[in-house]
Amino acid sequence: MHFPSFLTIFIFCSLGVNSSLFGSSSKGKSSDDGSSSPVPQLYVTSGSTFKLNHIKTNTNLNLPQVSYGTGSQQQAITALSSTSSGTKSFWIIEPAIKVKRGTPVDCGTQIRLVNSDSMHNLHSHSAHKAPISGAQEVSGFEGRDAGDLWTAECTGRWVREAPVALRHVETGKALQVMPGKKYGQPIAGQLEVSCGKSTNADA
């Protein structure tokens, strides 16, 4: 199975911040005879809490609750080392059209990604440039509008721990992380997250 190369991220889903992020955790499901059989959690689902991991840099999508000093002056979005702890790298998935919690997310569905710590939406817009690269800015937005919508580009349903591409609906650009674009204080060492057209490995 082939996925678009411009954004390659792994999805680690959990039912909550304290749940295991890896492996094939499952819940028992009772059969007609009263026995219990495991049901693997194969898909990213509505209401899932998860982390997004950028493969090339081994960093997680993060909202450090620091505002940009330029551009939109909204909350910065960064890529933080996957070895770092804390809750600012957890995101909740919300399909744009309301569905029952736990419903698998179909590829191509318009979604919002809501930071579980701040409740800001992952957002982008063509009007502002990212502060380091000059690419399209990605921010954490306290409000809610069309700039919060993304699609998962994959095949069939969004499978956890499988590569997937995220594309911004309004501008058509892809989420990306560039290894050399590091911030200084107060978020020293964290990488800039932006949107771009490129299909290279940085995205």
C-alpha cells in the first residue's frame, strides 16, 4: 500500500492520556455464549486522543502555549522530541460532521485536531508566514473556522500506527517539518511546523 510522500506521520491512538500509546491494546467483546474475545483497535476514531509523530525527525506535533511574535500572533505549533514527556503533544480528533464517538475515520474525511491540553485547534492560513522558514504558518487557534479543517490522505480508513498525509482543506497545502528550522528561547530546540507544497522527505 502506498501513501502520499509529502507528509508521512505515524498515528498512535489511545483512549486517554493515561492509556498505552503503542502496541495493539484491545478491549474484550462478549459473544453470544458469554465468552470474551479481543477486538483490536485498528483505526483512528472520532474522539480518539493521540500523538502525531513525524518520521524523519522523530518528533511529535506539539502546542507549547507560546504565542508567535509575528504573523497571526496565535499559539505556536512545534515539533517536539518524541522522548519528551508532558501532555502538550496530545490531540483529539473531531470529524467536521458530527458522528458517534468511536466511529472509525474514513480517509478524506474533513477533521479538526484539538490539542487536549489547551483545547486550541490545529490551524493554518495563507495570510501569514511561518517565522523561520517563511512557509505557510501553522498555529493553534482558540476560535473555530474553516482554517481548522484538514483531511487525512490515505486509503480506506485511517489506520493507527500507519503512515498518513495531512492536507489543509482551505489552502491545499501539506503539514511539514524541516529539520534545520529550530527555535531559540523560550522553546529552544523545538522545530517549526508549517505547510508547504513540497513532496520531499521534510514533509
